[in-house]
Amino acid sequence: MEACPSYKPWHNKKTGKTYLKSVQGKCLHYYFYFIDPQLGLCYVRVPTWCPFRLQIYFNGHNQLAALLEQKGIQCSLLDNAIIGSDSFTKAQQLSDDIPIKLLHDKLDAFARAYCPVISHFKQQYHWSIMQIEYATDIIFKRRQDLQNIYDHLTRTAIHCIKAENIATFLGRKLHPNYQDEMGNTFSTRIEGTRIKHTMGKASIKMYDKFGFILRIETTAHDVSFFKNYRTVEHRNGTNSKKLAPMKKGLYSIGPLQKPLFDSNRRDLQFISDLTDPSVGVKKLEKVTTTIVKNHRPYKGFNFFDSYDQKVFLSIASGEFTVSGFQNKHLREKIHDKNTSQISRILKRLRTHGLIKKVSNTYKYYLTRLGSQVITMG
């Protein structure tokens, strides 16, 4: 017995009309578990009350393994992870181009097989995404190689990754009036340890799978959390192309792959600067030494100086990772400096290779060197 949407007859005294009104009820549900040749282990959740809202689960790794087999590419699948392949490049290409039409046909076939009563209504299901996960796996050849860095990685990440970093990973900008849930959790399970960063109905997890796979996984319980450029239909009948929340339909799986992958990539890039402390140490000399350019000296930075720390924290702020920053943005964080003084700070940062300027704009971004050194600092 589980909750389900249903209907009840309703008489409207004001209009004098009687009709069906949607309500939340509770009815018997059946769970069908099976192994599909293309989708692997699946289940279909079937309610016994109208409107028979189905819920279907499958794992994309199984679908990818089946596609590789069809293409004659050998792969090794352990649980829901591909741990070996003749060509990871081709595997990634197939993963980027999952045939959604084939998936649509499969879901329709499952509906006909496990909920045959729908044939009486002469209707078709509209499939939408209830939850989606996108994983990026880093496979280590030796288990010990991952274990050597994993404990340090998780401990440091739980302290270093702040709310604004989480928003940046997920492609969002954190606003002062943000009200939803946000934070980090660290848990120890039978399979290993896991760190999870949550922002509303989206989250990023990092865990060691089987001891030799480092998995970064973005999960969305509401895909409209992410946005994409698409055609938007307005109420007056006109259309326009604009950045809008992702649609929840099945065919959004294709457009969803890029923002989900970008979330994993940004998180992975951040933690890669934490894996080896020697990276920051080796490059520290470059940013602490005075540089002479055009007969003008530019003083190095001191990580123990409170003012230099404030500059570093400002330019490394998570809100600037995606959209960059300008002179005015730094003035908002460093209140005791005017425009000219901030310009000199920017010049000093550029000379030491910590930031780069976008051509024909007034916008700056952290360089790879800047990200590594400041994160380690």
C-alpha cells in the first residue's frame, strides 16, 4: 500500500457542475523486477488505481554495455560500472548519444506488458524524468593508488567546499535570498565512504566504488533545476529562443547530459587541486617572488598576509568560477579600495599568472595556476 494520485467525483455548488477532481490517495502497488536485454536490471512500479501512473527504473551503464556489445566492442561490467573496454573513447561517444527513441519504445512496451488495463482507455503515456543521475568514473589500475589519496581528499573537501562552491559546481549563482537546503554530508557505508554536496533538489556525490573507482555523480530530483537554451512558447502564441528551465520530458535526457557532465567536471577540477599538496608547494615560489616587467616591479604575494588572503579569497569565490569577475565585483568584496587600486591589484595578479583577461572585455578568470595555488593555500 503506497500513496498514489487518483480522482473523486466533485459537485461544484457555485457552478452546478459535477466532475472528477484529482486527489492524493493510497492503493496497492505491484513491483515487477526483470532483466531486459538492452537495459539490464529494471523495475516497473504499477498502481492499481486510475490514472495508473507508472514508475520505471533502469541503469544507463547496462544500456551502454549492451550498445558496446552490439558494436562489437568488448567491455567489462561490474555492478553498474564499466571497468574495462577495448575503446573508452567509443564508449564515451555512445554514452553521449544514447538513442532516446529506442528508450521511448522500450518504456511503451513495458507499459503494455505490465499495465495492460491502459489499452481500454486508448491513451499513450507521456514519459517524464522523475530522477536522473550522471556519473563520471575515474578508474585506477591499482587499488592502493586511490586509497593513498582518497582519505586526504574527503577530509579536505568536507572543509574546503563551501556553499558558493556547491552552487558553482551545479552551474548556479548563490543569491543572498536563497532559502532551500544546502550543505555537505559525509557518511560511512558498507561499500565505503561518501561525501555529498546538496543544493535544493540537486546534489553531487563523490565516493570510492569497489575501492578502485573514484565516482563523481550529479543527481537531480527535479531536472528543471538546470537550464538550457531552447524555444519557449509564450502565452500570446509567439516563440523565442532563450535560457529556460529544462523540460521534464523524456527527450530532455539528451540536453541534460552537458550540464550534468559540466557539474562533474567542475567538481573534479576542484578536488584535483587537493590531491597532491606538493603541487601548491612547487608553484608557490612563482607567486611569492617579485617580478619586474617593463622596468616596473610587481611584488609577490604573501599567503600569511591578511590583506593578500582577502584578495585570494575574493578572486577564488565560487560565484566567479562560471561567469568570471570584474573590477566592480572585487570592490564589493574589498571595500577599502577604489577603482584605481583594484586595477593595480588585477595587474599584479595577471603578471604573476594567477588570473587571465578575456579578450575585448573587462572580465577575468582564475588560471589553472591560480586555482591550484590558491586552493592549496
